[in-house]
Amino acid sequence: MDKPMNVCVLIGSLRKASLNGMLANALMSFAPPSMKLEIAEIGQLPFFNQDLEAAATPAQWTAFRQRVKTAGAVLFVTPEYNRSVPAALKNALDVGSRPYGGSVWDRKPCAIVSRSPSAIGAFGANHHLRQSLVFLNVPTMQQPEAYVGHADKLFDEHGKLVNDGTRKFLQAFMQAFANWVERTRS
Amino acid sequence: MDKPMNVCVLIGSLRKASLNGMLANALMSFAPPSMKLEIAEIGQLPFFNQDLEAAATPAQWTAFRQRVKTAGAVLFVTPEYNRSVPAALKNALDVGSRPYGGSVWDRKPCAIVSRSPSAIGAFGANHHLRQSLVFLNVPTMQQPEAYVGHADKLFDEHGKLVNDGTRKFLQAFMQAFANWVERTRS
Amino acid sequence: MDKPMNVCVLIGSLRKASLNGMLANALMSFAPPSMKLEIAEIGQLPFFNQDLEAAATPAQWTAFRQRVKTAGAVLFVTPEYNRSVPAALKNALDVGSRPYGGSVWDRKPCAIVSRSPSAIGAFGANHHLRQSLVFLNVPTMQQPEAYVGHADKLFDEHGKLVNDGTRKFLQAFMQAFANWVERTRS
Amino acid sequence: MDKPMNVCVLIGSLRKASLNGMLANALMSFAPPSMKLEIAEIGQLPFFNQDLEAAATPAQWTAFRQRVKTAGAVLFVTPEYNRSVPAALKNALDVGSRPYGGSVWDRKPCAIVSRSPSAIGAFGANHHLRQSLVFLNVPTMQQPEAYVGHADKLFDEHGKLVNDGTRKFLQAFMQAFANWVERTRS
């Protein structure tokens, strides 16, 4: 049997005990045997700035790029800040996209789960992220879309998912993601 | 005669000698007498993270929020990174939008100039920014839209704008902006 | 006292007994005395095609353009079709935008109410519409945003709004719209 | 050898002698042997309206749906109207997406070529179309993106493509599309 594929999980919130982290944990527990999910940290990355690259590439950028390169696929779990992608997550995309010709995102299949405390499920962040992924040549799973609304009501005080409908949805989502990766990986 | 209104200029690129900076300088020189434009730095701001706010608001956030509060209007000058807004600029929006109920952007008129080395003029960044500004309740000038393409060909080696058509366009843009601010300021 | 301003209401759905129609009726009943809202039909408009304009402008286009011209402001009430604006409503925008130099939308203040049977409230349609309105130079109210979700549960079998929270929200929305129009009308 | 796959070409402009038609012709001539491209007309389709479906499905809808069903993939060639998708093309998407559970778009790979007389290449229409295709579960080719600007200068008076760079780009685009279809078809 093949070794499971390493899948890099990027979380849009930097909070220690965020709902995004709980959601990511749930998704990781639902991964089919063909995938092994691991979170890659993004909060330590300096803002992308080409002047820095020209002088001496920051060590955090090098390590992050290396981390994504070893992954076979990417899973984004993100809240919405002001109807778009949180800056820390956008910065991770920008850092990984450079230097020219060396983007770590190229042809790496991905899926997106967006969530919000409100009903709307971070639709704006989800689709702004997708626009960047067109340019980055990331085959992005279309269906099922995952807009997780009222996310604060889905977990108990230990961070455990307690909503049955959401559990079934996320399990089906991860299976669909595995199929998508299988079909579109290079 | 009234004192000129202070207008805060936010630049999406952190590069020292960026084309965005040259473009911002040109725009500042074309400001009508009713406006005084000044650049507010954004590269020093830690990523927004609500945990930090809860512990002790970072001094850079406090200073930045104070800086924007004193302005009567905002001018965005931005490149496009991966078909969307550069992370540093998105972070400035996020930092200024908090804490809840205290957003510094609320009802502050703005205009957007986006630019790219390619022909497209950062259309993607321009409109992603606009989506955030809906949520932030920022009256955003609609016309003229400013997509400055082939920006590398517009300036000489001293950073001086040498394209006549662009000069006239930017002058008209600044006049329209002044009119828009006059009409929509609170 | 001034005559109330004529406000043109455009409805994105062509269904006879649509929830959009009920929602539009509710909004019309909440209009402040300074405004008189009337629905303008859009389903009869042939698709925009410049060849037709060159031959002989269709009578329906001429009548629609004239109708919008007489209005001082525009209110959009729309569902979402496939994460974007329904074709009939997009066509109304396109027809009204021509011929070159004669757009009927120019500088006409507007507001948008989007609605869906799901929780998301047609966020995608709402913001795609806003992107067109940038080009059309329509000052569009930013806040309050109106994403009306679960719209099927808000009305009784006679089409009467029975949700108190929604009623209060829509009343406040109409008052804010009146203020916005007052501030941004030419 | 396998029979070439039927690929349905949808053109966003209804003009008889449109640049979109010339562009579509060029793309059709560059199709690799594995594909046979044919234009499907969309201008005759009544606006989508669920009341019509409930009464008696219009014959044009039935024929169009049948036409797309027989295709193995879809190529969109479109201008931009008011920073978004032309209504006739959006309507074709809407008509093909219904009735519930019977969408003809589901899992049908596609690619998008957008074009404009200006420099921007209809970026807005291109990405609004992509947002609909997420919902419709259409695997959409990410790279190369095709924003064809200054389209009026690319063809001679007989509608023949006379720009070498564009020819090479479109040939590479069609080959990439064939590869994408091969990888993602069901």
C-alpha cells in the first residue's frame, strides 16, 4: 500500500483557540487513509516584500516554501475578515508564489473550507481566495462548496464537533477532496 | 479659507523604490488646494490577531488607528499580488477595523488607484479592495476608475512621471476625488 | 413641501409570485415620505446586441431607458442564480448603459437588497452587481448591507412580511437609503 | 483511434460579425485532433423563469440543454459588459443549470477566453464567470488565463488572425485545454 499523501493545512486565523483550529482538527480526523494532514504555521512570516528577497531571503520564507513543496495537496480553512481573506493567509500565498518561476503552489490540488460566526459562511473570503488560486495554477475543488456558518454553535467547550449534520458534511467533503486530488495531481 | 483636509495615503507595496511610491508622489503633487495628502506607513503593523487585542493592543496598531482617525479621507495606491490585494494592505484594513464598534474607516470617503507592470492594471486587487470597503462603510469613488497598466514605462529614472496622458488623467482623477469627498463626507 | 422623488425598483426574478416581489412590496411600504417607489419591468427586454441598436433601437429598450431616466434613484431587489446576478437583471443594466455616452445609470444613487432561500442571502449576486455599478458610476449605498436569507420563512401565505426583526431591519434600510440618496444625488 | 470529443463553444456576444466570433473561429482552427469544436447558439433562449418550467418547458431550453449534454467539454469566448458577463451568456448558464438535479454543466470541463477592445481583456467577466462555474461544478482550467486585450487590432478585414504572438498563445491554450479535459473528464 502506498504511503499516505502529505496534505498541508493552512489556517486563516492566528488565534490560539480559534474555531478555525477546531474545524481544522475535525477535518484532519475525517481524512481518508490515503491522506495525512498537517498544519503549517503562517503567522511568523514577514510580509512579502521583493526588497527582502533581493537582499537575503528571510529564513521563515525559505522554511515555509520548503514545507509546502513537500506536500501533495493543500487544504485551506479560513474565516473572513472584512469580506475577504485574512492578511496572514494572503501573505502565505504571496510568500509561496515567489521568486518568479519558483512558486510552490503550481499544480498542487486544493480545497477550501470557509467559516463565520454569521450565517453567510465567509462566502467573500472563499471566492477571493479562489481568484488568487486561478493565477497560482492550483486546481481547486468546486463541489461541494463549504461555507460553514454559525460556526460557534457547532463545537462544545472542549472543541469537539457536536453537530451531526456538519460531521456528515465534512466527512463527505474530505472524501470528495481525496477524489479530486487523485484526479488532478500531476 | 478652510485649512486643507488631511488625506491619508496607503501604499500596497513595501518596496523602498516602488512604482507605487512614484505613483503616490505624482498623485500627491496633483492634489487640489483643499487637500493635503500624507503617506501612512503600514509595513510595521503586526498581523491582526484578536488574541493580541485581548492581551494588550500593540503600540503600532494604536498609532496607526490614531493616524487614520485624524484623516478626512483615504487614498489607496496599490499593486496586485496574485490577483488580489497585497497582504500588508489587507492587514492595514483589518487592523483599522477593530475593535468592534471602533473602526477607523467608517464613513471616510476614499478612492483607489491600482497599477501593474502588465496591461491589466491590477483590476483584481482594485475590486477585491472595493468589496472590503462595502463592509467597512467607506464611500468609494466609482468613476473615474484608475487601472494604471504598464506602470514601469510611465516614470523616468528619477521617479518623475513622463507620460502626458497619464498626468492629465491623474490630475482629473484627483479633482474628481476632491469633489467626491466634498459630497460624501460626514 | 417637495414632491417625493421617484425611485425605480428593479426585481431580479421574473416569477409572478416571487419572494422578491413580496420583499419589494415590503420595501415599498417602508419608503419614507420623501420617496415614491415603483417597479419597472425588465422581462420584456430583448438581449442587448449592438447590431440591433445600429439597425433600429427596439421599442422596449427605448421605453425602459426613458423609465429609468425619470427616476432619481434605483433600488435593486434580487435573488442569486448560480452565484451571480440573474440574466434578466444583468440585461437591464446592459440595455440601460447604452448607447455610448447615454447611459441612464450615470450618477443615479442606488441600494441593493439580495435574498435567497438559503442562509447565504445571495452574497455573490449582491457583489457582482456592485462591480457593474462601479463602471456605471452609480453611487451605491455601502451600509447597511442587505443579505436576506431564509427568505421563504419571512412571509405568510398572503405575501405579508411576518418577521419582526426583518421588518425593523428593512425600515432602517429604507431610511438609510433615503439619507444616502439625499447626500449623493447630483 | 478514438472519435474526437465534441466540445461546445459558447460566445458571449450576439453580434453577427463580432470579434468574439473571429476569436472563436481562430480557437476552433487550433483545436488538437482529439477535439471537435462547434458553436452552440444562445441568443434565442428566453430568460430563465421557473414559472415557464412549471408550465411547459420552452422548446429552445430543451434543445439547448440537449445540445450541451452531448458535449464532453465547454469553451467560453466572451466580451465584458459593464465589468461582468453579458446577459445572454449568463442566461445560457442559468437555463442549463435547471431543473434541479438535472444541470447539464455538472462535471463538464471548461476553459475561458475573455476579450476586450481595451487593455484589460475582460478580467471582470472572466472571473465572474468562474464564480458561477464553482457552483455548477465545472472543472475550469486555471492556467493559462486568457485575457485578450486590444482585440480589434488582432484581426484583418476578413476576420483572419494576423498577430503572431496571439496565434502562438491561442495554440498553446488549446493544447493545455485538451490536457485539462483529459485529466478532469468524468
